[in-house]
Amino acid sequence: MPKFFDQYTTVPSGLSYVGKDEKAVLIREGAPLTIHSISKQPDQFNPGKDRYVLTVELDGEQRGMAFGAGTVFSRDALLESMAEYLTGETAEPVTVKLVQAGRAILIEEAE
């Protein structure tokens, strides 16, 4: 009888996520990134809570970026509104930058 891993094929998880250290560099440099889509999903690391998952383009590569929902009201409102906009037929990707405001990371229009 074959062993489990003799038959199992690893399924890639999809996007490579932008981590805390990369976010710090983006904030420090004021680097622009383009948001293509936003979804609200259960947070696998915080059971019972949700998170916003953004598909962003960074250095020509599609990446994932996540923010906890319910932690920063102004960011939540912006992401909800942007998610609705991005599902529209005439929507274009949105170019933004990350900004540190105390302990929170905010999203602003890139200049």
C-alpha cells in the first residue's frame, strides 16, 4: 500500500503575502503599490475575527496583503468602499501608499 506522501501533491497557497518587515519598508520609502482586489475573509490566525485580503501589485508581482478587520475604523471604511469600487465594471486598479499613524497602518492615495 502506498504511503500518503507518495501520492500527495502540494497545492500552492496562491499569493505570496507582504509581511510586517516588507510593510515597514513600504511605509519608510512611501513606495506606491497598486490594489487590484479586496475581499473580507475569516482570519485564520484570529478565530472569530475577519481580515481584509488585498491583491496588490508590488514590483511587477501579484502579492497578497492582509489587515485585521475591526481594528482601525478609518481603514476599514476605506477598504469597504474600495472593495465595492473595484467590483464595478468601470473600475481601475487603485494606486496607494502605506502610512504609519501611531501603531496603525493606514492607506492613502499615492502621489
